[in-house]
Amino acid sequence: MTIMRKALHRRSFLRGMGAVVGLPFLDAMVPAMALGQARAARPPLRMVFAYVPNGIIMEQWNPAYEGKLGELPRILKPMEPHRDDILQLGNLTHNTGRALLDGAGDHGRCSGSYLTGVQVKKTTVDIKAGVSCDQIVAKHLADQTRFPSLEIGMEDARQAGDCDSGYSCAYTNNLAWKSETQPLPPILDPRALFERLFGNGVVLSPETRARQADYRHSILDFVSEDTHKLEATLGPTDRRKLDEYLTSIRDVEGQIERAEKTNAQIDPHMEKPYGIPADFAEHFKLMTGMITIAFQADLTRVVTFLMTREGTSRPYREIGISDGHHPCTHHQNKPDLIEKVTQINTYHATQMAGWVDQLKSAKEGGGRLLDNMMLVYGAGLSDGNRHLHEDLPTLLIGNAGGAIRTGRRVVYRKETPMCNLHLAMMDRMGIHMEHFGDATGQLSFAELT
Amino acid sequence: MQFQQGKPAIGIVFDSDLGNGVDAALALALLYGLEGKNEARLVSNSTSRSNLKSAAFAEVLARFYAGPPPAAGGFGGFQRPASPIGMAGEGSLAGDTPVLKVVLEKKTADGAPAWPHSIDKLNDTADPVPLIRNALTAQNDANCMVTLAGPATNLVKVMDLPGALDLISRKVKLLAIAAGSYPDGRADVRIKADVAAAKRLFAEWPTPIVAVGTEVGDALPFPGSSIEKDFAWAPAHPIVDAYRANGTMPYDAPVPSMAAVLYAVRPDGYFKLSAPGAIGVLEDGRTRFTPAAGGRHRYLVIDPAQKEKVIQAYVELASAKPAPRQTQRFRPNQKKEAAPPEPAKNQ
């Protein structure tokens, strides 16, 4: 890296020995005369879809009121500290998730159509969906960030086989579709994500990685020379920003290493990659921590995050639930099963609340990183017991650079297509499309603002 | 629960000016009667009256004719919620009518609403445009009829959606319109309410159209005497309340929409059809039929020999007791598949 008297480039990197570390937005990236203007300028917007499977206990998700958010229902209680940053949307529908003559398989359909807005082909072989809205945005922004998009997950990236009544696992295990036949599998392993974000693109074998681990403490060690050079040119504010940012990277790296060591001790033959923590919350924190860093360094502006795959039967022993998630959701109105699903839904919301905390704490351009985001937290089913595709649980978190007035619950008319939200979000990201999926028009930002 | 192969009963998309007289209400009652006999399925119900009471009245009728709920237990997917009622967000028909006021304001002896409903605000209703479009997407090809018993406001908006004309062409066998006078005659309020929409509908709707004019409604009215007699099995009946509110009893109500629904579901044995041609709409709301070989429009013609049979069908079907609905599920054809391809790689 060449340290220049003139402004540091926004896409500068710290490099060294196979490591490439992006930088957060620094004052030094703007010529001194333009600093005031830059502070006033709008930072880039980011679009995130964080997806939870198997629907939600809607009675514990929807408040009984509309308008300004006050006390939140049980599942969203963990979000209460963030209610001023949330827009809760009601009555959004994904018609293409419904059977539409294709019979059983609501889980396969709802995740396949969630961001594509099309009725996916019922098949385990010649899969066909559509280009997802995140990938439309990613393509549009491809030359502006190191990664057009990041696809993150926490469970099961199988791409073949039957995962729901004749629907390919490609539908349940992916959210992002680059073309109508090419889903983008999520990265599950924190180590793999870390190396993707901070490596130079070379995929290391486990053996090579192990040899590296023997002699290095941190990826930051590799870039220390560049770091010192850069620090010498920065003012105190930038030095503090850089230090906080690099510390967050080091924290993530440390967590990954601890998870790898712990997993090896628990079961050296476990099927999961050693970097995947056994604990859901720990895994979640690692993955979302790296998404936050990726946004801070402007490595990408588009992320899909499949928390667990649609239709998952994962148990949640972390909170004392040994039954599978999916079987519990077919509760047949039995109170004990409803309680278990409610606890799982609340547990997910708790993790999300922690992430939102982090996004609010991360500073950017004189404000908060969250202020420059549209983070959709939702599901492709509402009632998992009945497999309903209407009134999908949808939180829009962050105000898109001030474009959206949050802190409210807005309930649209029934059958309002979810794709209307996608269309509106793409518009905010700078892609002005007439049609997408089964949209009947943009979700009115007049109603949102 | 039994899975059946093949097509279910024909789906009916019903869009009306419900509450504007009793024509549309009686047509809905007839349709529910046909549904009880598994001859038809009401797949979408919407009103072009931008009045919550119209939508609420539709919900009252739906609840009344819904019959006993399915048995609890089993897979929850078999227990579907009631379909939403679509309502135009705007339009010239918006005011209250005696029918709507009387039915919805009626109280029981203890002061509770006689006809409870859940529609109190706009977002309790569905946007009729995606509602109708979505209903069509769920039908087998050529297994759906659209019946219009009101202005064409909602239907032309559906036509404007991307791909809608192709969807309609594939799914809909026929559009039956209860509006206008044929071959010509006086202007109909349903046309006058949205002349521009009516013009577009007749000009651009991609399937055959059969129009039912006011002359059919006038010549084959619903017998008021039936209201006192055939509906008496129910201690209270929303159709009876609506009928009484609409005029001074006894009277016979013109019901062109009943004819449209009856023809749509039972095309044979009740009516005759005109020669093919084209229906045009004049600026003042009058309709004109011009015969033309190969034309896609026809109008319904009364068969004098079948008058009694038609009236009998009106009465029997509209006054039928709600029947338990058979929740039918149909298996799609299963195809054999080849070996799976290589999994896609991350970018």
C-alpha cells in the first residue's frame, strides 16, 4: 500500500502474506477540503435478508395495534430496545409459495420463491426458479465492492436430493439465485467466511491452514506492516476507528479459533467443519459479526442470511428443546408444542436483537451503520402449522439512509405481494424496475415514510 | 381426507357491486348453493363498491354459507382460513345502501350484531387485483369462469398486470357479465358507473364473453314469495334481511346476476344464446350488440320453455341450507426424473 498525502482510496486494503483486509470508512479517505461535504454525503445503502424457517407463532408476533410501535409481543420482546429502528409490515403475501396446483411442498416453495418471486419448478433434478432480487442488486453494484454479494447460512448447504415432497434441496437451502437455474449456496463455516473476506482468494487446504496456525496468531499479523504505515498517516479519530475495527476482526478470529479447538475436543469425527460452533448463538454471533465487518469495510452491500434451512428439524438443545423445529410447528394447536415453537422464535429474535445492537454501535459517517441499511428479518411462511403464505412475518430494520420512517407497524391490504416490498427496496438501492416477480407495483414508500 | 385425481369443480371468480340492490347478493347465494352441491367453487369474491359495508356483507354471506367447520386435528394445511374479500379502493360506487345498512346494523335481542363480521377497516379487505390474479393462478387451465355483477373497474385493473392477459386466456373459459341491455336498450347503472372500464373490458378481454342484459333480469325476476317460504328453515337469514330492506314486500326482484352465475356453472338447459358478435359501449353507458361471424361476444336469450325451470333453480339453489364443504385436494401428475446435475458452486 502506498500512503499518499492525498485522500486514501475508499477501497484501500491492508495486504500481506495472502491476507487482504478492507478498511472502514475513514476521514482520510476524503480530501481535507471535501471532508465537510463527505460527512454530509450519504454513505452507501446495504440490503440484507435474514430468513428464519418454518413460520412463526403469529399470535406472539403481531401486535394488536397499528401505527407507532409500543409494547411488543412476546417473540419480539427482545427487539424492544430497537423498536424505533423497526418497521413491522403486515399482510404481505407470497402467492407463488402457495401450491398453485403443485400439491404438497410448501417449505420447498416458500424459500424458493422468497426472493425470486416466482413459482419454482417442482423437481429434484432440473431446478428452476428465477433471479432473486438480491442478485439483481448485486449485479448492479458488482463493480463497487469487492464482493457483489455474500450468501451466509448456518445449516446444511446440500444442493441435491429431495428436501420437501419432491422439491430439491436447492430450494430449501438457498435464498439467492444468480440465474433461474443457479442458486448461490450459503457459506456455513465461519473460517471459510473469514478467509473469503480477508484472504486473497486462494482456498487453503486444512493442512496448510493448520501449518499457518502453528506460526501465526492472527491474520492481522500478516498485514501489520501495512497497518503501521497507515496508522502513521492517520489522525487520532481515524486511528481510533481503525483500532476498533481491527479489534473486531481479531475478536471474530479468536472466536473462530476457540470454536475450532472446542469442536475438536468434543468430537474429532464430527461431520461439521471444525470452524462451525456447536452453539447456535455463538455461530450466529460469528457470522453476523463478519457481515458487520464486511459492511464496515464496504466489501459488499448485499447479503442473504439463511439462519437455518427451510423445513429444518434442527433441535434447540441450547434452550432445552430436543424436539425438531419442523415437527413442533405442526402443533395441531397443542399448547406444549406452540410453547416450544414460540421459544424457538423468541430465541431467533434474541439473536437478531444482538446483531442489531452491533449494527447500531458500529459508527459510520457520523451516524450508525444501521442507518444505512435495509435489513429484512422474516420468513416465507406465517403459520407453520397450516403452511400459510399470507401475512408473512416481516420486519424492516434500519431506515435506508432516512428514506423510511421506522418505529411503526404498517398493515397493508390482504394479498399485497411481498414482491412489492422487493421492488421498493431495489428502487432504494438504485435499480428502477417496472416489474419483479408477481409485484403489482412498489410497496408505497409514501405509506412507509 | 381423500386425494383425488383430475380437475376439481369449476372455479368461479365473482366480482360485483354487492349491496346495490339484491341482485348480486342473490347471485352469491345461488353460487353458494352450487358450491354445496360441488358443482362450483367460489375462488375469489370481490366488490367494486369502495365501501367497507359491501365487503362486510360479502363476509356475512360467506360465513352464513360456510357450513360446519372441518374436524380439528390432522395436518393443519387441511384447515385453511376463509378467503379474504376483495374491495375496490376507489370508485364511483361508495355510498351506503338500505341493504347494507339494514343487514349490518341489525342487532339480536341482546343487542349484539345479528351478522358479525371481521371487516372494519381497509386492510381487513384484500386488494381485489392481486386477489383475482392469485385465484386464477391456482386454477387448472380452462377450469374457471369469471362472473361480473358490477362495474368493470376491478377486472380491467387485473388485465393491466404483467402477463395477466395470457393467464386469463389459459385459465378462464368464459366471462359472464350481468350488465347492459341487448341487443340494445337503456343505459345500465353498472356500465355507467365506469364507462371507460366497460369499454376496455369488452374490447380487450381475451376470452369469450356472454352478457346478461337487464331484459333477462326483468323477465325472470326472483319471486318475492320465496323469501317468506323457502328461506324459513333459518331463524334468521341474511338474504331475507337484505331482500326485505331492498323494497316493500312483496315484490319480485330483477336478478340478471343470478342468470349469469347459473349460465356460467350450468350452461345447458336453461337459456339460449345469441349469434356471435361484438358488444360495444357508448359514452352514455348504453351497450350495442353487432352480429359478426366469429365474434367473441354473445348475449343470453330467454328460452320461454325454460322460464319455470330457471326460477325453480334460482329458488332451490339460493335457499339451500349450507352444506359441509368437502375439502378436496388434488394430486398433480407426477413425472419421472433423470439423475441430479452437479451442484452449483458459490460465486
